[in-house]
Amino acid sequence: MKVGLVGYTGSGKSTVFEWLTGAKPNPAKVLQEGQLAIAQVPDERLDWLSAHFQPRKTTYATLELVDTPGLLAAERKDNPKRLNILRTADGLLIVLTGFSGDPVAEYRNFQSELLFADLEIVANRIEKLEAQLKKPRPAKERDNDLKELELLKRIVATLEAGQSPRALGLSEEQEKAIRSFQLFTLKQEMVLLNIGEDRIGKEPPAELLKACPKVVQAPVKLEMELADLSEADRAAFMQDLGIKELSRDRVIRAIFSGMGQIVFLTVGEDECRAWPILAGMNAVTSAGQIHSDLAQGFVRAEVVPYEEFKKHGSMKECKAKGVYRLEGKTYVLQDGDIMHVLHS
């Protein structure tokens, strides 16, 4: 999954990018096309399975993170162009300033930027459709244009009212019709509140949680500095600051799940691997994530929940205890399911 880091200049967004991925920010690349780097998703279940099976290879789930130009608070006209770098992203991680200012107001302003950018895209398409409809067209094409125009006008009205098009309860056919616009207001999103030392141990503002339930916070600059210290110095500073553990791994896991992702697991002597899928995905579609041949020739899936496997220690014992199951194509994978696909 590709997640775009977005925020106003001064929010610490590029520091967050480096903290999560270990990649040094490249300002020139960020401004032109965005800078892509990979963050590995820590998974204690895969750690345990790897220790148990001793495979030749262990592969964790990953997130593609894209750093983008910071938005300008004073001059909005350039912001849609800066945001458009992220049209192809699957989700948005909005970095808010938690060490100064008002993060709630900053979040609301940012939502306005997303609405404004989407309005521009949809309004341009409406203008082209209206121009097309003034010319002679085959009846079928004209009917399709009128149908699209009606939908887009409804979307514009919704955006102007400050709402996401989700509020319209779009049908699958309507969602498919507007998919090419890659609207920001239809993407998965969550907030990372970049806090200072004074907010360590405190909850995010209640008003922010009300506006956006998916919020994670961390003292990013401080943790970057702590990571550079020796282990002894780091432990001393963390004790003085009341920090029990560094939060990078927790934040990456929160972003992963906040974007609607889960994993299923495959195990064996060759490889133990976490496969990222969207929550709610069925067994045959999930099998296709491993290889398209597994989806095409899918017969059934052998499934054991991770916790049950860890409890009993082997597939043989899981079968004996009745927690080993055979599932069909429509089975919805659960986070941490160990799956083996049987195929023709």
C-alpha cells in the first residue's frame, strides 16, 4: 500500500518520513515528484514463527511511504498542484503540528485543502462534459455523458457542503465511474500528531479525536535524537523523560492497520511471510496476492489462527484440537490467519 505523507510546511513531515523509513529527505525530489521509501511493518507473530520454523527467509509486510511538498498556509493557489503528486496514493497520513499552534484548526484547514483540490478536478471535468454536450454526439454517448454529469454535479454539491462524496452512498457502478479522478476525500486517512516533550504521556486533544478518530502521536524529533545515542545514554534519557519505549514500531503498525490493512501468514522451512491484504478480503482473492495461479486454480484453503498455532505448536496438534480448518473461496481472512492454499 502506498501512503502519502502530507502536511503544512513546518509540521515536521519530512522528519517523520526519515524517522519511519530511515531514508534521508531529498527536497528537490520531494518538490518535483515526491520521494518514495519503504517502511517494514514490525510483527511479533512473524518473529515467533520465524524462530519456530527457522526458515531460509523471513519477509515482513511493508508500507510504501511518499514524502510530498509541504502545503502553504498563507497562499493556497499552489496547494492543489502540491497535493496532486499524491493522486495515486492509496491513503493519506496527515502530519499535524503538536508542539505549537492548534492541531484541531490545522486539521480542519487541511480538510478544506483536500476538498478544494477535489473540487478543482471535478469542476474541470464538468466543464469538459458540458462543452461535449453542445456538439452532435451519438445517442448512447450523450446519455453516458449526461449520466456522468448528473453524478459529478451531486459530488460538487457535497464537496461544497464540506462533506466527502461517501456521504452520497455511491453505488459500485458510480464508484467505478469516478475512480479515475482518485479523489482525496475518498482515500483512507489518519493523523500523526507530531508532539513535543511537554505532551509525552498525554492523550491527543479530544476535539481532534472527534474530528478524526484515527490519530496516533509521537515526539518524532526527540525520538530521532534518542536513536542516535548509545544504549546506556538512551535508557537514562528515556527514564528522565518518562518514556518506557520508543514508539516508531507502534506508529508503523498503527498506520498499517489505520489504512484498513491486515496480514495473513504463510509458513515453512523455505520462508515465513506476512502478506498484506485489505480487511474483508476473501480467501481466493488473498491467494491471488501470492500468485495469480493460486487464485485461478483455487480449491480450498487450510487455515489456522496464529494464536492457536502458537498455543499448540504444530499443525498436527492443531488438527487434533480441532482448530485447523478447511475453508472455501468466500471465507474472509482474519488478521494473523496462517493459510496454505490447495489448488489444481
